[in-house]
Amino acid sequence: MHVCVLGAGIVGLATAWHLQREGHQVTVVDKATPGAGASGGNGAQLSYSYVQPLADPSIWRQLPKLLLAADSPLKLRPQLDPLQWRWGIEFLAACNPQTSRESTAALLALAASSRVAFEAMRADIAPDCDFSATGKLVLYQSTEAVEAARRQVALQHTMGSVQQVVSADECIALEPALAGYRERIAGAVHTPSECAADCLKVCLELERALRARGVRFVLGTEVRGFDERQGRVAALRTDGEPVEADAFVVALGTASHRIGRKLGTSVPVYPLKGYSITLDVDEAPGAAPRVSVTDSARKVVFARIGARLRIAGMAELVGHDAGIPPGRIETLVEATRAVFPQLERYDDLHPWTGMRPATPTGLPIIGHRPGTARNVVFNTGHGALGFTLAFGSAARVGDALNALTD
């Protein structure tokens, strides 16, 4: 088939790569350049074994502090937006043990297939993307948090994950750069198989490889609507020439809700705004981490990508406000100084913000949606796990499209 993929972030490009490999003719449409959205400055971690959804029962206990504290990593700015209110209510409804367990199981299965597909992509195009496989530590500051993490590890062990709870001293042995933070670590979860890479570089390398293989890119183009005939979309209407295709994949991140409405369905995706900075680091022993680190209390992640350190975090429900308040960047700087006090190079921070497309449960929306044309498939709503889940999601889209011809 000729498939039109709407979206040139990591999810859309992974989809285009998979479909082209399956023999389809592919056109990619986006109003921006590849990786310019939530993919560009994300946390860089490939968290295949640590996928606990944000919608977790512990949120109820944390909610007052998360919403009211000035330095809270979670921020809510109520909008006159029915989608925000509906998303928030559905999110809180999903913060129960059963939904969290079911979401975790589904995300782990998708992440496992995504790991295999990501490695297939690396073998296929050999991207220059600062890839590393040095494992991951998730730090906890209280005994209570460590015990909750231990229960989560036990749950994920039944689902195939290989992780272990380690002491503060074991953390330092695994990652010496954490020595200056020793007194704040009550324990951690170590996942030796986790990876990291520069998502933007992956996007650009995918674009390069796909163009060389005949994939057409229509960039700088806004989606205006769809021409439907006999229950199928025949063409995509843009602010340029229409794009005709046999099937269409909506992988537009937070814009998927708006596009879904044009197609006759409601897509429960809302932006969770996050921030990042990227530091150049020297090679002094014990200064910058090699292992990926997540500080669970601060909700900040640290990932080594080549000679740089990516620091990312926070989740704000503030609509589509793309501003970067200096205070949020300072919060990331303070977190970095606290966790890795030997780092000294803060002269160029490369501040960034992105809108993570999140569903209330944390499960992405992959496949056909009721009420839409038969030849339209969605691939959106991956939240903070877009990089991790992109290539497994692409394979599921391929299955959904193949079903159209059965």
C-alpha cells in the first residue's frame, strides 16, 4: 500500500521505517522538521524494564504536595478546556491498583518488543546516536519509597523484568559519580539492561536513511482535513497539495486530539509539558554518570549521551504553553548540582521544553478508532515513553494495516 504517516517525531519515523521495510510506499507529513516536537530534547532513556505508569495509587497520597508545593515537579494550571478536565478525571480514576498492574503488564510487553525492533533498526541503518547500554538506577530518598519500589520490582519480576533493589553503597559502587549524594539515597532499583541514546539524532538518522530508500517527506505542511469517500479517507488536505494514499497513520503527538476530531473520534491525549537541559561534561573520573539515573523524589532523569549529560523532568498540565520559565530550568540545574556536585560546566544549558502526548492510563493508543474511516490507524499517546515504545508500536501499526488487506 501507499501509507501516509502524519508526524515526523520518533513515533512517526519509527512507523515509517517499519512500513518501508515491509514493502509499503510511505509519505511522511509534518508541519515541522523531524524530531522538532517532544522527541527533540527528551530524557534520552530507553526504559524497557521500568515502565510504571504515572497513574499509580500513590498519586492520591502525594497529590496535595504535588499540586501545592512551589517546587513541585507536577503542576496544574486549570484551563477553560473540557479536554483537560476530562483527562484529569480519567487520570485520577486510573490511579488504582488493578489499572496500574494491567497498564504495567501491557507496557512491559510493548517495551520488550520495542527493544527487539530498536536493535533491528540499529543493525539496519547504523545510526550515529550516542547509544549506550550501561543500565539504570532509580533513586529513592525514604525507606517507605524503597519498600514501595520493592513491591513494584516484585510485580514486574512476574512479568519478566530483571531488576534488583540495591543499597546506597551498592549505588555508589555501580555509579561512583553518586558519591556526593550518598546521604540522600535510602536505596535504589538497578536495571542492568537499560539503555540511552540521543532521540533527536535517531530521528535525523531515520530521515536520512528513509529518504535514501525513497520515502517522501512533506515537511512544513499543516494538516487541514481529510477527503472521505465510501467510508475511507482518500486524501489528506493540507495548506499545500493534497496527499493521496491507501491508508493513513496519525502519529501527531499532542495534535492527535485535534486531528481525531476532524476524523470523527475523540482521542484522549493531553500534553504533559516537560523540560530539559543538556550539559557538556568533562571526562574527569567520578564527575558525570555513565549509568542512567532517575531521582524519583525530584522526578528528574539523567542520561549520558556521548560527551553530554541530558537532564529532564517535570510534568505540567498547562495546555499548549510552550514558554520556558527560568525557574523550571533553575530547578533542573539545582537538581544536577545536588545529585552530581562535581559537575562544573553550566555555561551553556541548551534549555528545552516539549509536550509529551499522554493518555490518562499511560497506555498508548495504537490501531483503529471507532467512528473513523476504515483505513485510518492511530499511533499516539505514549507520554514520557515515546522513545522507549516507538519501534514496538510501529510493528503493531504494521499489523493493523496488514489487517486491512486480509
